Amino acid sequence: MATKPAPRLKTPIDLKSNATKAVADALNAIMADTFALYMKTKNFHWHVSGPHFRDYHLMFDEQAAELLASTDEIAERVRKIGGNTLRSIGDIGKKQTIADNDAEYVSPDDMLIELHTDTLHTIKAMRAAHEVCDEHDDVASASLLENFIDAAEKRAWFLFETARRGEPSGH
């Protein structure tokens, strides 16, 4: 007696296909910006100079490592819900909203300000992606984003405090 083949799954989990697309699109946009911010952070890590070289060089490297590590978690979440991830540098370029910085020289102060601004931009985008997850009851993706928001807020805080140069906090 021949057995009937198992039906193909539409998604590997119980999210509806419209949820999979919406969440995957939101996460892929976050991933594209994370790669762009990673590359900019490494660029600044490689090219920073001046009296605070060692501190900035190490901080930028730590932050870049966090960013790169998060891309794998985002991509795996997209795959877990049945979506497709970014496939190339060109794909990243099409989806990123963070501007590249190809300047031959960027002052250390401007590096701090630019990375802080871009990090705040990614936090805002992650909060918007969290709303998409909430709309589709995707608590796992929302939870992942909550952890990434917390980590990004810490990076923004370090950049902000480093750029302040000991100015009073106003408290």
C-alpha cells in the first residue's frame, strides 16, 4: 500500500504567511542597517586617530563585534519563521537606510556623533519592527528585538557619554 506524501508546510511555525512576510521584511531592514552600521563602525575603528585613539579604537571594535553577532540571530529568526534573508552586499545596499561614510578623514568627535545618530536611528527602526511583531503576535521576534534595543541603547549611551567630554549632565 502506497503512503501519501506529507503535505508541504507553508511556514515552519504557526505564523500566517502575511505575518511571515511582514516580520521578515521588518527584520531584514534591521539587518541591512545593522550591516551598514557594522561596516561604518569598523571603518571608524580602522581610521580613528588622536589622543583618545586606544579608547575609541577598542570601543568601536567592541561595538562592531556586537553588531555583527546580532546579524546572525536576526537572519536565523527570519529563517525560523519561513522568510528569506539578505543574500548579498547589493541586497544590503538596497535595503539599508543608514548612509555610508566614504570620507577620507572623519574627526574622532564626528565619528562619535555619527555613530550615536545612526544607533538612535536603528533603535527607532527596531521599535517600529517590534510593533509589526506585536501586530502579528510574533512574541519571539519581539523578544529578540527587545534584547537588541537594550544593547543598542547601551552602545548609544557609551557614544553619547564619550562625546560629552565631561560636560555636566544637567542633573
